[in-house]
Amino acid sequence: MAESHGGAKGPAAGAHTETEGGHGGGFPPFESSTFASQLVSLAIFFVVLYVIVSKLALPKVGGAIEARQNKIEGDLAEAQKLKDQSDAALKAYEGELASARSRAQAIGNESRDKANAQAEAERKALEEQLAAKLAEAEKTIASTRATAMTNVRGIAADAAGTIVQRLTGVVPDGAAVNAAVDASLKG
């Protein structure tokens, strides 16, 4: 009994543990006895994998890449076309804007010239009216002055006669007083 409980083990006991536990030898992929069959299995697996990938997966991926490339090229072409259209529309807009500005400036210049001409005509008409009123006022002033001078002459003659009469007590001769007033008014 002592032999079975941890005593000395013989070759029979060692063989029993190797087959039961499977812990003998080395790592199976590194065993040289199975190496050739593993290489053949690996080669077959890679050939099958290559065939599956090249016949099934790669065409789908290639088709997706090609479809995406075509879509990108189509989008770029459409974007370029739209850019060209927007550039043409922008040039047309800028041309119309420049044309509208020049028309607006011409209309503004024409309106300003008309307004200036109308203002000039109104100014000339007003100047003519003012000149006529001024001439009429000058005539009125001249006639009023003449009337006033006539009255002044008469008033001066009366005043001179009255002054001479009070100072001397004698009534002076009217012709002599008028001659003296005329001489005094002339200068």
C-alpha cells in the first residue's frame, strides 16, 4: 500500500500518467511528427481562404470602392458644374449691378442737371422780378424825393420868410426868399 500513496514510482506509473493526463511530449504544433500534416492543413486552409476572399469578398469590396469612386467623381463633376453656373450667375449679376449703377448715376446726373437748370431759370426770373420791383421802387423813391424836395423847398421858403419876419419885423419879398432857398439847396 505504501507504493500507491506517493512512494517510488516505476516506469509503469509514469506511462500511466502520460496517457491519462496527456501531459507528455511537447506542444502539439511544435512536434516534429505532426509538422508536415500541419503544414499541409495550413496550406489548404490558406488556399481555401484565398479563393473565398478573391471570389467573394474582394469583388464586393472592389465594387464598393469603384462605386464610391464613381460617386465621388460624379459629385465633384456636379459641384464643378454648379460652381461654373454660380460663377456665370455672379458675373451676370455683377454686370447687371454695374449697368444699374451707371444708369442710376446717369439718371442722377440728368435729374441734378434738370434741377440746376430749373433753379437757374427760377433764379433769373426772380432776379428779373426783383430788378423790376427795385426799378419801380427807385422810381417811387425818386418821385417821392422830388415831391418831398418840392415840399421842402416850400417849407424852407415859408420857414425862412417867417424867421426873417420875426427877426426883422418886416415881411420879406417872396421872390427874394425863393431865390435864397434855391441857392442854398443847390449847394
